[in-house]
Amino acid sequence: MGIIRYVLALVLVLTACLGTATAGEATASIDHHRPPYGEILPELLAFGYSGSESFVYDVSWTGGIKIGELHLRVKVLDNDAEEYEIRAEVTTKNGAIDLIYPIEDLHVTKVRGPKRLPYHYEIWQKEGYSYRAHRVIEFDQQGGMIKYTKNNKIEGIFQVEGETNNEFSSFFNSRLMDFPIGGGFIVPTFADKKRNEVMVSAVARKHLERTLLGPVTAVEIMPIMNFKGLYDKKGDTVIWYTDDECRVPVLINSKIVIGSLTAELVAYDNPACSRYAASKRKTEKKNLR
């Protein structure tokens, strides 16, 4: 069951962003001095929060064994109030272990305002043949209060210092932030019943020849997390984002105790991103690296 939980962990480690860079390939040492808090670039909001963006990933274990899928979608709730919903579905359907330990988890995050901060986070977990859980986390960003409920029972009310994301809004927001290769920034994230300061570092710029979107220049980034979150995570995670205004995460790799997991983008659609038409993986399997 430990290997299966890493399928879920891959969603939660997407707390990273693409730094602006020119075409080509470059690497740099990371400055480990405390970086600043990240800020969303207003000119990228129209791409990252178009109100109609969707991603599908195949998740495979070492050797290319498909064990699950991740489905991510952002839709607009209220344009005037700048309210959006981030929906993430984690499933073992079409994977090798579905008959042994099926998973159908749904995460719904609602964000609003110019900083796209969460005000409501709801999780429905269906794991194995018996485990069921329903969690609700409500954020009062101005008051610094967070209320956590599990299966209709209040688990705690927490006071935090400063604004905070949850594990999903931190990913979608950090995509829209800017830093150079070798630099980084901090994205405050509420997990493990406390506010964590997640550092995101840009490691390298690389050319990926074969992706769902075709040949792309990508920025290789690494989030450094000091929390467990809803699912246990171990080992380094690296994410590759297209180096353009769309900042599409085309590939994710996470080392685990035994081997590694890879999340490969197999479907993408965002009407605001004209450079990439709606794409879906062809029948043949391609090696992205």
C-alpha cells in the first residue's frame, strides 16, 4: 500500500513554478539564503487562471508500469469576485493495481482575489475496499483562522501568522511567479495543521525533444517541503515546466524508497494558451526523456 500512496503524493508535490528564461540549456547552483515570498505576475493570470484549463497525467512506477492517473482542472466560479475552483482527481483506474487496492480521491480547492488564496478545501477519499473519509478545511485569510473538519467532526481550529495557500493553490499560484535559474522563493502552505514555508528552487533549463506538446524548452524545478501533508512523501521531486507564458508541467519525477514514480502529461487543454492546441496522447507510448 505504501507504493500506491505515492501516486497521491505526486499531486501534492506540485508546489513549484517556472522561471522566465530564454531558449537553450543552462544550470546553476542554488542560493540557499532565505529567498523572498513569491508573488504572482499579473500578466500571467490570464493563462494560469483562464477559467478553463485541464491536465491529465499517467503515473508510472519504475520500468513504465502504469499505476494510476491524475486529472487536474481549473474552472471559473465568479469572474467579478475572481473566484475559481481547482479540482484534482486521483484514480487507479486503468492502472496495474486497481483490482488490488482501488483509489478514487477527489480534492476541490476554491480560491479568490488577486492572490488566488484558498477559502475552502474539501477532500473525499475512497481508498481500498473500506477506507472512506471526508475532510473540509475553511480558510479565513484576513483573520488568520483555519477550521479543519473530518467526517463531520471538528478536528481543530488553528491560528496562523500571515496568508497561506493549501497544497493545490500553492502549485497553481507558484506557476505564475518569477525567478531566475539558481534562485527561488517561498510559498506559504497550510499542511500538517500548521503554516509551512515551502521553498521552490529553479535548478536548470533543458530542451525536451519528445513531450505531448512536441519539443519544448523547459525549466527544471525542485520544491523543498518540510511537511508530510495528506500523503507521505519521501525523496526528491523534480518538475519540468514549459518555458513560456503557459508554463505547462509536462513531466514530474519523484524518487521513492524503491525506484521512482513519473507523472507524464497525456492530455492538455487551455483556450487561453494559443501556442498549444488541445492535445491528447496518441496510441503509441513515447519516452519523454
